[in-house]
Amino acid sequence: MPSADYSVEFRQEGRDGLRAHVRGERTLANTIDYWEAILDRVRQVHPRWLFVCDELRGHELSAKEWEKLVEAMVGRGLEGLRIAHVKPHGLDHIEYCEIYARRAGLDARAFVDAGVADRWLRYGTTDEVA
């Protein structure tokens, strides 16, 4: 679902996983739009886990904006999914998103490292594997 200032690409991983990669300008509107696109895809493919790589650039959303965004997502199909939200350029305020999501009953975590996020999604742990 491309826009003039952001894009989101999806890739299904087997029967269980869905990956979303987001690039472009960070705005509240773009963040809402890409989560709406994710909700649409989740309803289509019914994954067990969701890996979101958020490479948006620009001013980070505030804690209040993350709270409103999470509230808008509750009850719309993300329940029962394990969700890893990866921000390779730094977490900024996304820890608020994780806090609000977990309070709302979503199984979600925020990560900087994609490998750690992938292990958590697949195996439920972020521990290093020997």
C-alpha cells in the first residue's frame, strides 16, 4: 500500500508468519495507515506471528499517540498473534507502544535487533543460542 511518503511491503513466512517492512516518513497518519494495512493482511492470511520492521524516519510518536494507536487496534484481529515490532534505527518512544499493547492483552514486544525479535517470535525467548 504505497503512498507518496511511505510504503509497506508484506511477505508471508510459511503458514505461521507474516512480515511487514515499512519505510518512509514517520507521521501519525502514516503509522495509522500502515497498521490498517497490516490489519487487512492479517485478516486475509491469519498468521500466528507478525514481524514488523519499522524503518520510518522523522519525529517519533509521543506516548499519548502510541496509546491512542494501540487502543484503535484492540479487538480488530491482532489478539492471539505474537507481534515483534522492530525499529532498527532505535526504539525512541516505542517502548510505550509495547507497554500499552501488553496492557491491552496483545502479545507484543519492541526490539532494535531483528535477530533477537525473530528468535522471540519463533521460540519465545531472546536468549542467545549456543
